[in-house]
Amino acid sequence: MDDLQKMRSPRTLEVWKLGTVNYLKSLKVEDKLVSDRKANRIPDTLLSLQHPPSYTLGKRRTDHNLLIPEADLKGLGAELHYTQRGGDITFHGPHQAILYPIISLRSIGIGARNYVETLERSMIEFASVYRVKARAGHKGETGVWVGDRKIGAIGVRISSGITSHGLAFNIDPDLKYFEHIVPCGIADKEVTSLRRETDTMLLHSEEMMMLCGRKILHSFWTTRRRSIKTNSPSGLTRFNPV
Amino acid sequence: MAARFLWASRAASHLRISVAQRGFASVVLKDLKYADSHEWVKIDGNKATFGITDHAQDHLGDVVYVELPDLGRSVSQGESFGAVESVKATSDINSPVSGKVVEVNEVLTESPGLVNTSPYEEGWIIKVELSDAGEVEKLMDSDKYSKFCEEEDAKH
């Protein structure tokens, strides 16, 4: 395709709505998609899902931020996983929107900092739909905050310019799970959720997550034509160009 | 009097040149070679030193962690050999040439920020013994790399 054609063709984001997925299984899916994206076999792809209760660590393996013995996690119905993403320890669970964009940063020409700021902005815009005034973290506190309470977390891996892992936004998870860790390695700061911060009625989780996903798409491709295709177990659905 | 006039006009012409330059901010050094994944290489006989470029460190944000490879490990051109973490993102670092790791910059373990403040000097990452000197031909020189960075930045 020559350059002019490339500029004219709409940027596609394929969205996979996966429902609740075991953490290890999602890692395997991501690895395969990263490899496919690198080889240009697939377009930019966004995974939209939730996890059963799971604690995860990043590349630096900061397990000193897990405050209870690993053996006790089973009793809580939770698993622990080590990953290659950036960031510290965090918790994922039901009613937390997880979005994993598998996209080529090189083809957009942006780097890690810009990408992460876009993820932050998407979550802030999403929160504003519910009249929750969120903000990006201060230096060294990447993520999305409402006052001094953390509502959205980010942990990303970039391999040959292709992203994996992504963001976790607290819609209405059981916040008690966060008591067993120093979330993201930041002590003395609370974790919060959309449920806690707004009186507005919340939509069904699936719809919430699609809205969050659209915000990400909008943030990345505001000046270009773009379309979203979603792939759910019931078949392929095409959204109108946003 | 004449000397001061000369100084003033030279200063003025210098300022005019600075203002006329485009705002492309990152530093590119002439005597290095560059990979399209934004690593630089300095060749010295059959040894090579590498790190990431000023463009790369600027796009990464503040580096808080550098994962270094073990000594003696082999690296291959274009393949990942380590990673840096910044703003909750780990980014793989790819090897611009193939070889065997003979030295790593341990200082980065305590002071990962050197990658940002001194990407071409104190922020060097590893040194390898080259296994194929011919591979250097596949890399970009400073002019090509500068152009490459401009094109990439123009994409968005």
C-alpha cells in the first residue's frame, strides 16, 4: 500500500469482549495477539474483560507489597501471578473493567509516556460521564485518582513497539481485597470505585466497559476516521464509525 | 571597539541561526550508529557499547528500573536483551548488533535515571563482543536516524 492509501484507510480497532477470564489464560491470549500484531496478521486489538479475584505483580516482583502470606490467598478465593508488565502489585476482580489494548505504538509514532497518558485521559473522561472528577497521578503515581483515592490503575508492557496489559478501572469491585496489599506500592492512599464516588445509577458492567473502550479509541484516533469491530461469543458485530 | 562589534554581530547571527532551526528537540550524535528501535551503538574494534537514544528516553518518561542481562549471554540483532520501566510501562530494549555480553552498567541498578539524563554517556547499558561486524551496515547513521525520528514524530 503506498503512503497515500495508508493515510486514507480508516484505522481499525477490533474489540474482543471476553467476559470473565482467568488471569493466566488472558496472558496466553495476549502473547498470541502480540505476536500476531507484530507480524501484521491482525489489526490493533482491544481486549475487554474481567478477572476472577487475582493479585498480580510486575516485572520488578515487588512481593514485599503483598501483606499476607501467599498461602492465605487461596482462602480468599484469589490467585497470585507474576507478569512482565510495568507497575507494582495490584488486585483484579469482578466489577473491575479491564482493558488490554494490543496496539502498535510504532505505527502511530508514539512512545510509552504518551500512550500511558492516553490511557489515563480515557479513564478520566469515562469517570466524567458519571460526574466524577478524576485526575492523572502526580509524578511517580501513574494512574487515575479522585482526590487522594485511586480509581484506575495502569500496568503496561511494550515489546517491539506492541503493547499488552493495560488498564483496570474500579467500577464496583470488592475493595476489601485491596487491604491485603500496598496497592501499586503507594502506602497511605485509599483505593476507591465509581460506585463509591457517584450516586448516579451505574449501567450493566458490559456496557460500562464498552463505554470505557470507546473513550480509549476516541483518545487515540480523534482526527482520523476509525471504526470499531467487536467480536463476542455470539458473533461479529460492527459499530458505526465514531 | 571593533572587537566588540565583531562579538555582537557574531552573537546576533548565532541567535538568528538558533531561532531558524526547527523544534526537533532530541540529540543525535554523529559518530554513532542507530537501530530503528531507537538504540545507539558505538563500535570500538570488535567491541560495541549500546544504550537507548535521547529520542527514546524522552518518549519513555522517567526511567525507574533497568533490567540488565547476565554476563556471557548472547544477544542477536533485533532481539530483546533487557528492559526499562517508566510510567508503569516496561519497554523491551532490542540489541542493535549480535554478540556476547562482556560488561553491563551496574550503576543503572541504583541510578536508572542516568538513562534519561545522560543517554549516550553515563546511561550506556551494555558492552558486547561483536560476532558479526557486517551487521553494522544494516544500521542507520546519524543523518538517517534524525530523519527517521522526524518521520515517526510526524505520524501523530
